[in-house]
Amino acid sequence: MNIDAIYLWLGTDTKLSSNFAEKVRGFIGKKMIEDTNIHNHEAGGKCIYRYPIVQYKILDKILLLIGIQDGVDSVWQIFENISRLDLDNKEYEILDKRSFLKQNSLTYVDKHISYYFLTPWLALNEKNFPKYQNLKNWKEKKEFLAKILIGNIISMSKSLGYTVPEPIMIEIDNLKEVKTSLKGTPMLGFFGAFSVNFAIPDYFGIGKSVSRGFGTIVRSQKTDKRQCQ
């Protein structure tokens, strides 16, 4: 499946901390409240349960916004209408705007492709966190996380209109636990790498709270060429 996405890099007069992705999302969401793609909420404030088609990320202290499918026009409106950011009672002037439109491939493939996380992957929720903590060893935890990752990919694909035709096979190369926070609440996240028989566009997010920059992946230079069994 081919899928359109716009990538908008915004350079400010001050380097941004990684936790500012959520603050940027809140600021732009209030400025452009009529566009539900931007903040993912209905007029009454109810959350729209779908894969976020506008995502906010801080990578190397620079702001990246991604618009996917219908979110392309939304991010283009941000490009044209936002010239500064008001975050924590401080104004950040946008000095540089760079954007490009790309047609990506989101599809099952017959080989493994390697990826790694640029930002923490939030794999666990209130329900499965205790199960993860009670597992005996890393082998069991890795198998548990692999199943969650498969579910994340299937959920993303379904929301974007693609039905996965064959079983997804994942190999976790390495993952490490990291402490992070979401809306001020401490969370357990994961950094590391994995390979899967599925093509995922660079900088797309996987897992919980991808609209706030979590779970951002990129393809590794090394791709596993073996065929899936």
C-alpha cells in the first residue's frame, strides 16, 4: 500500500527538549482547534480512537511534524500559519521551515527489515504491565513484547486502511528498559532494535502516544535479506 506523508521540520531560536513534543501538540491544537486531525479530539473533547495522522516529535532537539493521508493538508496549514510557539510562558520563534512530501510503502514483505527506536516505545499499559513484571526472565519478556509489537503494527495498518495478508513475524534484536513520562506520569519505555517482515515508513510512531512523539522508528542501514519461513 502506498501512503502519502508530509514531513515538516521546524527550527526555533532555542533547541527544544524531548518532552516539548506534547507541549507543541497542545499549543498548535488550541491555535487550530477546528481541525480534528491536529489534536485528535472531537468538538466535545472526546478522543478520536485511531492511529494519529498528525504526529509531533522532537528529534535531536529539533521539531518534526508528520502528516499522514488526510493529515497532509493539516500539517501544510501548520506550515503556512504557525510562525512562533508559546510554550511554558516562553515564546519560541520559528526561524527555519523545511518540508517535503513523500509517498511511502506500508505493506507486508517477504523478507525481514530492521528498524530501531529513536524515541521510547510505550509498549505497556495498566493491564499488561503487571503481566510483564511477573515474567521470569528476559526470554519470556522478549516474547511478550514481540506479541505487543505485532499488535501495534496490525492496529496501525488497519487504521490506515491496509489489511495485513499474512502473519507478521518479528525478531527483537535488543531492547532495553528506560524510564520516561507521559503527561507527568512515570512510564516504562523501551529503546532498541527489531526486524519484521513489514515495510514501515521512517519516522512513523508505533505503540502508545505516538502523536506525542513516542515509539518513533527508522529503518536500519542493515536489512536482513533472508526469506520468511
